[in-house]
Amino acid sequence: MPKDVNTPSSATETTNPIDTAIFQRRESEARSYCRGIPTVFASASGSIMRAADGREYIDFLAGCSSLNYGHNDPDMKAALIDHIADDGIAHGLDLHTTTKADFLDAFERHILAPRGMDHRVMFTGPTGANAVEAAMKIARKSTGRTNVVAFTNGFHGVTMGALAATGNGYHRGGAGMETQGVTRVPFDGYADGLDSAALLDQMLSDNSGGIDAPAAIMLETVQGEGGLNAASSEFVRAIADIAKRHGALLILDDIQAGCGRTGRFFSFEDMGVIPDLVPMAKSVSGFGLPLAMVLVRPQHDVFGPAEHNGTFRGNTHAFVTARVAIEKFWSDKGFEVELSDKASLIESRLKELASLVPGAQLKGRGLMRGVDVGSGELAGAICKQAFHNGLIIETSGNEDQVVKVLAPLTTPKDVLSRGFGILLNAARDVLATTQVAAE
């Protein structure tokens, strides 16, 4: 009988030992996730990843939210295989193709039109950082200004323009030179008792406030890498109003928080705002294929032909799977109802985790959740033990102090429960060891 694709095998089930020598010998020191998840993966399906030694792991990372619909969704896979088998276009620059037309039609009918969004779709290079770069450039060209207002703990990418807007000092240090063109202000809740939006408005209204008139104000409604800091609807609306009154464009970066991660397709739905620009990437393709784009309101669609270009702007194979993802999951409200139910389950289990650690705080929104355990060392130890027990999970935050859950949105509830069982047991084991060591 075939094994359930969402059921992990026993931790003791192994075949051949895993050899990582080639990675140590030839891969750059810049590698990251593999340091905390030290195995070699061979296959994956649904919410399960399989290592070369036969062991299976529940995935609570999902390609850092690039696999919101799980690994190798069968409908997307079948459509892609058919496209390739029929000699469908493999690479099309930004030429008109039937696959691009089908994607745009599905995106218009099921995503943009129902939400009253008149945005055009600009395909950028294949990364989220490239989409952010394009959005910042559009804002500067459209307004004739250069300054961009960004926020503490924001993460927008590590190419030079996007890096200037990224708060993390470690990543900015990798630039090797000064980053420019961005003014950083406190995010919602950054400092107790501080109304960050009112402060920004006052500084922009004051000729001596020290902030040059901005081309754009850019933020994430939930700061993924910054520690799952979730902005309130009131804050986002206030920022949108400030941007409008001061002649700046509103950029809402939905690269990690979009495509259903917070419970709606866009993270800003139900907040009462319509952004001028929306960078998107990660799960847009639905299948883990590179695809990035910027949604831009028509009055700000100011680039000339190829003014922001790239050989891989648009990904024909990704258009195939992205269309299936939209039609399968977003053509009616059923998926949103399912996500709301799972979000409640995730919140309840994370409250159990928070109860184990004095002072721990629940973070995030929807299915983009985690627990701030107060220490990067503790969060790392919990994730390490969880991996040892069969769960892939990572940290985020300015000190990596947040245990961050990004399980595929399609993860069955029983698999979510088993994953949280592993996580909670890992936390108990680590805390017990820590307590013994302290004694």
C-alpha cells in the first residue's frame, strides 16, 4: 500500500549514510539554511521532505514560504509535465505566449478583479529582491524624488537598493559599501507607547524634521525575517494616508506574507488600503519555480520598454503552475475558510509553546506565526532538537529569537498536530536540559 505523502517515516528508517563532503569542499561559505538543517534531501511531496538516507521530515519551513501549496502539488506537476511534453515554450523573454496569457487571465479574474484592483503586472527578474528594486525605481521615476521611507526590522532583499531598505545590520554589512536613499523609522510597536505613524507624519510635516520628501513608503504588514512583527490595520491605514498626503507612493511588500500566508491572498486585504505598488515572489509560481512581479497602478506604470529588464523576467514554466495554483485554490472562498481553521489550530498550539517559556510572546498573523522565546540561543536549540526528531523549522528576528512556523498552507491538520507535537517535545527537552545545566 503506498505511503501517505503527508506521513513521515520512523526516525530510525535509514538506507545509506549521507555524504556532505562535496558541499564542504565546493560550495561557498555563504550557504545558510543547510547549516542548521544538516542533511541531504532527495525528494518531497505534500508537507514531507525525504532525505537521501530514507528518513522523512515534516516541513514547517516550506522554502521560506515559497511552497505555500506544498511540495510537488500533483495538479501543478501534471500541467507542467504536459507543457514540457508538448514542446511548450521553455523560455520566452517577455514575448507574448499562450502560457503568459493564461496566467494573466486567471490572475485578473480570480485575484485582481474580485478585489477591485486595477493594477498592471510587471514581470521582473526572478527574485523578490529584484521586484523590490523595480518598485523602488518606479516610485522614484514616478514622483521625481529619491528618498524611500522604510521601517525598523524590515527585510526586503540583499541587492543594493533593496538592501538599503533592509533593517538587518548583518546583511547590510555584506554590501561592502554605504547603502543610500532610505530613511528608516520605527515600525508599529517597535517602542512601547510610541505612535510610529504619528511620529512619521510629524517629521514629514516639519521642515526641520530631517526626512527628505519621500518617493515611497515601503513596509511589510508582517515582517517575516524581522521577527513576525505584525502591523495593525490602523497602522497600515495611517501609513497609507500619510503617503497620500505627502505625495509618496505606498509599497506593500507581499513577497513572504502574500499568496495566502496570512489567510488571504494578499496580506493587506481587509485593511482598507490599496497599495500603489506590490512586490510579489516566493509562492507566486505555486510550485517553487522562480517568478517575481510588481503590481503597479496604471498611473505609475512609467517605465519605458526594457528600462527595468532581465533575461529571466517572467518564467514560462512558472506561468503554467501559477495558473493552476490560482484556479485550484483561489477561484472560490473554500480555501480561505480552510486557512482560517488551520490558523486557529496553529495559534492554539503555539500558545502551548509560549506557556513553556517565561515571558515568551506569540508573534505574527494567520499562518505566518511563531513564538519569541527571548533568546536566539534558546530558539536555535529548540529548532535543532526538533530537526533531530523529524521536523524542519527555522528561526527569525533581530536576534534569531523567534521560533517561526511557515508550514505549507495545504498541510493536513493531523500532520500539523504531529509537527507541533515534535516541536513541543523538543522545547521541553531543551528547557529540561537548560534547567539541569543551570542547577
